[in-house]
Amino acid sequence: MSRENSPFIIGDYWLDKRRDGVASDVWQIAAYSPGTRSVVYRSTKCRTIDLDRAKEALRSYEASQRSKQHGQDITEAELLPHLFNYLREHGPDVRRLDTIKSSFRAWIGFFMQDELTTSVRVAEINKVSVARFRRWRMAPHRWEVEWDGKIFKHESSGVSGEAVQRNIEDLRAALNHAEDAKRIPMYPRVPSVDKNLRSKSRKLVFTIKQLGAMVAYADQEPCVQQWLQLMIATAARPDAALAFVPANQWLDSVIDLHPPGAPVTDKRNPIVPAITPFTYVMKGWKLDLVTSRKRWWRTMRTKLNIPTSYVPKTIRHTVASYLRSSSVPGEQISLLLGHKDPTDTLERTTDWYAHGDPLQMPETIHALTKLWNAVEQEAAAWRADHLLTITGDNNKILELRNEPKP
């Protein structure tokens, strides 16, 4: 059919069916080739014969193409294409990419149920719409979003104010990216979650028994277990531990927790002593390509009856608390945690040694080794009392060994 007879036209694009007999029943996105009157066909990516679904595919495609232009009017510019532009163009430089994708899926799930719909414009992200998003996220909710050819389903009894704030910050990052690329002018201010709606800071720590159970629970998943053990042995941040490669970062008696090539920020990942028992773990280290441990962590908490408020970073807090209770000097704890003095501008390894030698931390080395041994003792006790079986479909069955059978 001709453009004039198409059931749906947006800008330079229209819906059509191929005239050469190839997939003749499937709707295609048609456009004129630049400078000619020949027609170029593009897939809707859903190979549909349903007209309404094809219309939505064309609308999304046109909005995506338009989102790359300079100087868009924010009352016309659709929001969602700018989220995908951010992932595609800035994503390779982001270390917590899975977290950002999860945030964007939450926003999309919200818009699918909100009056704004997924056609939401940039200008419509304001105090009122963000408040609706916050109320929706903090209350029981569910969504189902198609993403990269997969269907992601999520159901929640409600998240914390901090989780909503992270979603908002990820949205801001995408809009900042679009503004920096001069695609949109200054966008409306995206309000933060009121501090009264955020949880008060809590000093949560694991018991040594809990740490031992966690290590033993990961026996059949060595990549997970070594991630836990690295955090226990060094107080490493969870993301730095996930990116750790001993071949690049284990330097004889010390460990450089800062991944090669990672940007240097105020949250510096320091060089720390390598306690002797952990060196045996590094010798058998298995490379891991995952970028997130969220699903494993949630399952582990459920199986071990650990409250949901405990997150991977709680291990870092636990190690720091243990060192304090072991009378380790405060300056050694600061060096281990990588806390940066506001006047400190040191960036190179040689500068770090001049600032604080990780080998001159005897109290820290002694306390970390003592903690390690205590955790291993509790892990052995947990193994003696529990039997963990992982089925072929990765379902984890946990049983007490001496529990009488019915």
C-alpha cells in the first residue's frame, strides 16, 4: 500500500506490508530512502499482524529516532527513549548497570499503569507525577515489562524511601545525559523523596554465626563463596569484591581492592593486607562474569531467616565493628575501609604506601585472621547440622540433618 493509504503515519514513517511477498501479513515500519522515493522497510521487532500493537511499535520507534535530535521541546520529547539512549551510550561506563536497568523497568512499569502512559513526555516528570511514583513504589505493587525480548515480572509489598530515591537518581542521570548531549534543554527539577519517608540510619551487623552460615550455604557455588570471603577478609565494598581478579590485584602480601581502570573517587578502594588463610582462596579463585548478586542474596536471606534489612554491605559494617571491638587503632580501620581524608589527593599506589603501609597494620591483620577463623568454625558447625541440596532447576532445598523424618 502507499503511504497515503497507510492506517498509521507518524512523521517520516508509516505502517505498511511488504510488496515483495516476504512476510506479507506482518506489519512493517516503512520510510523513504534519503534522497529517493524508494521504500525501506524496518521490522517492528514484534512481527505482528495486530494493527494496534504495530501502531505502538511505530510510535516507539519514531520517538526513539527523534530522541537523538538536538534541541527537542520537552513538552513533545518522550521520556522513555532517553532512558534507552542513556543505557546504550553511557551504560558501558557504569558499574552498577543492572541496578539502573531495574530502576528503569520500575519507571516503565509505573507508567504502564499511570495516567501518563508510556508516552510520557519529559515535561510531565514533575512534583505531582514523581509523588505518584513514590506512593506506588512504597505500596504493594506489581508490573510486567518486556525488555530485550524477555518478560520481566516483579511483585513487591512496597519498597523503602531509599529505594525510591535510587530510582529517582537513575532517572536524573538519564535526563542529565540527554541535556549534556544537547538533545533537550534544561529539564524540570525531579524532586527527591522527603527525608521523613526514608529510614533512619541503622548500625546493623551480622553475628559470626550468621557469617559462618552464609559461607557454608554457598559451598556449592564457589564464585559466590569467594565473594563473601573476600568481603570478610578485607571489608571490601560489595561491588569491588564482585569485580576482583587476583591475577591483577593480589600483590604478594597485599591486595589492591581497586579494579584496574575503575575511576578514582572519594570512595577509594584501598590496598589492604592479605591475611594468610585468604591467600588459599585466591590461589583457587574462579573468575566470575556476573554483575549482580541480588537474587542469590534474597534467596540466602530467606533460607537462613536473615531480616531483609541486611544487605551485602552489612558485611563491611560487621568487619569494621569487629575491629573496633578488638581494639584495633582507628587509623588502621580507616586505612582498611579506604576512608579518604578531605585533604588527601593521593591516587597512585606509591602515594598510598607513603600515606599508610598496609603491612604495618599488625593489629588489623591479627583481628581479621581471628575473625576469619571464627567464621570458618561457625561454617563447619552449620555444615554439621544442615544439608543443602541444589536441584537441576537451581532450587535450593535446606534440611536439618538430625531432624526426625515424619
